[in-house]
Amino acid sequence: MIALLHPVYIPNIATFAIIAQKEVQWEVEDNFQKQTYRNRAYICTDRGKLMLNIPIKHVGKNQGRQKYKDVQIENDYNWQRQHWRTLQTAYRTSPFFEYYEDDIAPLYEEPFVSLLDYNLKSIAIICNCLQIEMPSLRTAKYFDEPSNHKDARFLVNAKTEPAIDLPEYNQVFGDRHGFLKNMSILDLLFNEGTSALTYLRTINLDLLDA
């Protein structure tokens, strides 16, 4: 059965486990909501868990809710340079950062207008790094309760930790902070490299049946 997912900013490991194991359809007809992974991701740094946030242009109250696919990135602030420098500082000593650096860097060099387009591009690049196919199916209409799908859209909520068992792997600052679970897929990729896909495919996805 097809899993329904929101395309988010460099998705977390739970989300990417679904991409690696299931056929996926992207939810692109929903309304944008704050405090979700649509424009934020979490990485491990020397100070612990850190949020990377993409600034967006907010519409006026009179215009009502904004469709996710209509949300534009606020590029007056050079957030891409800041995010890339933060990633370099956090992961330059990880085993596989240099291996994937040239693949990931374009996400922080080429300007984007659409948040949705940027997120889909980030997922496509990471799929390429993992050597898996980028899902191409997209929704044409929004449904509160979609039929014939495994609804995994709840994973977009950044304030709720999914009930999923994630095996520990070596993290750069694990000796300082212990294992930080369900970080951005980049944390797994930079630390585990070519073993990342095997890790993703061994994750139990019972949360989809909860």
C-alpha cells in the first residue's frame, strides 16, 4: 500500500525509512502549518541537538491560510550559507562528510523561491546519495482521511516524537551527548555512509499501523 508523506526539509530518519521501504506519494495539496518539519530539520552538533530553520514569507491575515505549494522562501537573509556552515562545522570530522559533500553542497548554493520545490530537490539529492529512486507520485486533491493509503502525514509534526525503534549508530558527538535519535537523514548519511540504506531498510515501520 502506498504511504502518504509530506515532503519536508532534509527529512528525519523515520521519514526516510518509509521512503526506503515503501512506495510513497507526496502530499502537496495541504495548507502550510507552523512548527512542522516542512521548513525545519534537526542535526547533532558539539552542543547537542540543533534546529535548522528555513525562513519563509508570511502572508497577511486577510489572505487566510496559505497552501504549502504556494509558500515562498525568504531569501533576503542568507540562510543557505548559515545552514551549510553549520553542517560543515557539525560533520566535517564524520567518516563520510567529504564523500557526500559535493552532492549536498548545491542545496546551499542555488537559490530557490518555492519551499516545496526546495524540499523535493533536497529529497531527490539524498535519494541519489542512497542510490534509491526518488518517489514521483503527488496528490491532486487533499483528503482528511485518504483511502487506500498508509497515512504517514503525522510525521510532519515536529513537536511529537514518533513511536519508532531506531537502532543506535555512531554519531560524531555521541561521547558527549549520548545517542540522539531520529535526526535529519544527513546525520545518518555522514556517519554511516554506504551502510545508511541497509540501516533504513532494517527499521521496523509498525508506526504506520498504529
